[in-house]
Amino acid sequence: MEETLHKEAMESITQRLSTVESLYFPRALQSNVSNSSHRKSLLLDLLSRDAAVFLERYGENLTSEELEKFDNLKSDYEVNWHLKNLRSKISPSDEELKMRSVKVKNRRLAYLNQLISDGSYFSEDSMREREPYLHHEFVGKFQDRSCRVMARPGERWSETLMRRSEEAVLVSKIRAEQIRLGVDEREWIGNEMNRPEEEEEEEEEDDEEENGVAKDAHGSHANEMLDATNVAPPSSDQHGKETTISLEEKEDLMNQFTYIMHQKFLAGEDNQHLDYSKIDDNETLDDHWLREANEDAEDKYFAEDDEESGDQAQMH
């Protein structure tokens, strides 16, 4: 006699699931899920016909107690497989936790390689937007920030203003972090050149403006925006002398910053920018490592074949 769920269990399970928001239903049935009674009817019909498909589709919405109701169907291979899989997610063993951890690390690494190939997520501008202070400490303070607010060839004025507004927000975040960390005020972003030895030069500039030095409207507006974003030349040391480093040093610092950003992603610290569940539960990312394993095995095979051919040649 074919085992089935008790009618009471089927009623209670489908009744509860019918009230779950955004529960999945095949597109062909979408017109019939307008209310909970219709949803319950569809769920009950599926559960009565095919418990394995029901578990595959809705198993993750069931509680441990509800899964126990399916134990009398364990003789069915598919049902038993789904039950084991679902229970391992609810109460995984130490070995399952370990395997899950390895799988997640591999999937994140595979996704990292995709992001690097794409080129946008780990571009300097994108990384600076996510971690403005970290970028400033490694790279930004050795860059001429004035270029970030200057109009660019082919750029519309509205786009320039938007970019400058975004730059002002990033600069504000950097300075807020400097204040939080107790950085000397003279070293705050935008304050690097505002030291006593520059005061005389600033006074001369004020005199020139008072004497009517002409500026066109576009230039005046650009200078206002520079002031608003606290843009200054590359950072200076505590004596007010401009700090310069070689191109090789800049590249090395950029590589260090990028490496840290890669590690932050792998550690799950980019959760404000990415949905890690879509990465960690993405089985298609396992294909990356399957290809890697196949390629490694193929390389090893041909390497051993070449070595064997070489040994035979020496024997002759």
C-alpha cells in the first residue's frame, strides 16, 4: 500500500503556506492565486499528487516539525533525498558545516573572478565610492584631486555638477572618518596646504580679487565648486612640503588597496552593496571549479604523457 501523508498534516501545512507572502507559483497558475483559499487548493492538490515536487518547491518554507510529517514517505527515494537535504540546512552536522564553508569560499572566489573580468565593480572609482577613507589613505592623498571636479571633454555641464556633488559627499565621508579617528586637523582632506606659510600667498590672492582681476562666469563657478569639495593638490607632509612618490610606488599602493578590497569582498564585508545569498547559494558558480579541476587533470595527463615519451626516447 502506497504511503501518504495524514489528511490533517496536509491540511495544516497547506493552510499555513497559503498565507506566506510572495510564495512561488508557476506562471501558468498565477491567475489562480488571488486569495489564500485558491492558493491552499493549489498547494493541497500538488501535495496530494507529488510530495517530492512539493518538497522541492516549498520545502525550504517548512519547519522541522512539518518535515517530520513526511517521514512515513521516506521509502520514496526522491522524498528521502529532499528531506535529508532540507534537514542538513536546518541542522547541519559539523562535517556539513565544514563542506558548506568550503563551498561558499569557492563560490565567492569564482564570483570575484567574474567581477574582476567585468571591470566595473573593482574599478578605482567604484572601490573609492565604497571605501573613500581607505582609498584616501592608500592612494588618494598622493593624487591631484582637482582633476576629479574639473569639466571633462564631451561632458555636459549637468553631468559635471553631478560628479562634483558626488565628490563633495565622498570628501565629507573621508573628513568625518579622519575626525572620528583623531587625525590632526592640519592633515584633514582639504586642509593639507592651509598652513601658516601659505597665509601670505592667500592674502595676495585676496588682494588681486579686490583689485578687480577678471574671471569669466564659468571659471568663477568652477572655483566655487573646488572650494565646496575642499580640493587641494597632492597631500603634503607636516612641514607643508608637497609629498611625491614614484609611479612604481603609486602602482604598489594601488595594488595593496585593491588586494584589501578583494579580501573584504571574500570575507562578506560588502553586504551593503551585494546580496551574498545570491552568491553563496549559486550552484552554477561550482562550474568554475569543475572546469579548473578538469583543466588541471588534463594538464597533468599530458605532462605525464610527455614525460613517459621522453623516457622511452632515452631508452632507444
